[in-house]
Amino acid sequence: MDSDNGAGRAFIGSFTSAGGRGITVAAVDRETGALTFLGATDTVPDPSYLVLGHGPGPGGRVLYTVSETEHGAAAAFDVTGDVPRPIGEIRPVDGSAPTHLALAGGHLLTANYGSGSVTALPVRADGSLGDVTAVLRHEGSGPNADRQQAPHAHQVLPDPSGNWVLSVDLGTDSIRICALDTATGALRPHRETALRPGAGPRHLAFHPAGGHAYVLNELEPTVTVCRWDPTTGVLEPVGETPVLPEEPAGGADTATYPSEVVVSHDGRFLWTANRGHDSISVLALDATGGTATLVTTVDCGGHWPRDLALDPTGGWLYAANERSGNVSWFAVDPATGVPHHKGALETPAASCVIFA
């Protein structure tokens, strides 16, 4: 079964070192949200995070992945068929354990957790990757001796204006803002925004209006709401909201490590995936996007939800449940933002899901 250049498809990353298939391709039924397995490739070890870009030719698409290994790498794939086909060589990123990647200004950027750095690689005309053009090394540490002894870059992404690149560092409790020189691939530091010590920021997502960003903290289950000025490249924390309800007296004390934050297309709701608690949190955003309020939590449909994603319609929410080995899907109530579980696809060691 083929579809037009990946339309109506999902791509699922996984940890091959834990029994995953590598990169899985699934068909997406837009009416029911259901995923159907089409094919997979384990060409790259531990392809834990994926991003989809435009490739050569009309409507061409290229899938990029990190290889979350000690000697980290990145790779490109043609996804016009049911099994992704490598494009060019697997490229080292000159960093350890890359956990996230993004496309910006004709380059692929990786966030390297182990080495606490961000790498830039040029994207060639055929969609393949060139050699590293820049490595921006973070500095600092945090108060959590077990997790913050050094920098740990966990996410890198461009802002909605395309003028800035932000990197989220769990080890230093901060967000770094830099500019990408699209001609040379150099990363030029601009400023660093400090968050509350010990919070352990992991990922952030922007409000669709572009004036706010929401930072999900892994070491303390909260979301930090920030104002974002794309003209000056200034990120300013303005509030913090728990993503879990308070436990009643005598309730279970389960260690929780939030993993991903997603904002609805209309900017009314925000969802987080919570490992340990094994839930999805629903937060309501006010009309300005400047205030987030916890509404409820629902079961994630598995164990250890490492990633959360909306499909392009905004009507279906998907959780990649790493330890239960499945991707579950939920119908989103458009009035309340509450997701309702509808099904799951077996996907061993699932780590992320993205959509064409």
C-alpha cells in the first residue's frame, strides 16, 4: 500500500537496543484515528526522534532521524514507499546521545543530551546531510546531583518567526537562544533564560499566535509559561502550573517524569505526557495564552509515554508508550480538550510519532 508522498501516514521512532523495529511506517485513518502497520527499517540504531522535511521534486518528503547512541549520528530517508530508504550517508553529529532534532534555515539541528550540545548539519539539494558545520556546547549544571551534574541539551527547535533557534537544557535549568547563519551553518549565541533551579526543563512548545511558549519540566512535573518576543529574541518566564493534581492524604506517591508538551491548533488547550504517572494532562489556556490551568488527567493507554503528538487535523492525539510498546490514539473533545482512548498499535520500544 502506497500513498501520495507520505500523506495519511505516521512515522514512529523506537529504540532498537530495547527490541524496537527502528523506524515504523503506519497508515493513518483520518476518520477513526487508527494506525495500521506498513513497514519498518532498522538501518539506523536507536532512531528515537524523527522530523519530516521537504525533499527534491514536487511534493517530495524526506524523513530525518537521530541515532541516540554514545557516538551520536543523524540520517535521512526517502519515505515515498512503505519502507524508508536511506538517502546519503549516516552522519556523525560530534555529540553524544542526540535526543531531538529540528529543521531550520536549510540545516538539520540536533540536541545532544550526553554531551550537552547542539549540532548543525547542512541539508543538501537531494535531501541528504552534509558534514557538521557547527557544535554549540552548553555550560553549567543544576542542583540535582543525579541528573544535573552537567549540561544536557534535550530539545532544539526554531521559533515560529524562523529568526531564532532555542535549545532546552535539562542539566542547566535554562533555555538558550541563538541565531543560525544559514549561509555558513554557524550557531551564534544570543542569550540564555534561567528557569527555576531543579525544575529540569525537557521540551517546549509555542502558542500558535507566537507570543508565548510553554516549557515542560521533567524533574518537577510542571509547565513554565513564558512570554516570547520574536523581535528581540527574549524569553521571559511569567508563571508555573502543575501538570498533576494534588494527591489526597495517604495517596500514592509515584515518581513522575513528564516527557512532551503539545498545544492545540487553536491555542485553547495544552497536553503533557507524564511517565510514571502514565497519564496525559489536559490544561486550558486563556484567550491570551498567558495562563495555563490544569483541567484533568487521563490514562495514556500504556506505560511510560515518551512522546505525544497531534495529527494534522487536530482531532486525534497519539501517545508513544515506550515500556508497554504501543502507540495509543485518542479522540479529542473539541469543547473540553479531553482525549478519549480509541485504540493502539503494537510498536515495541516506541519513542516518538510524527505525521505527514
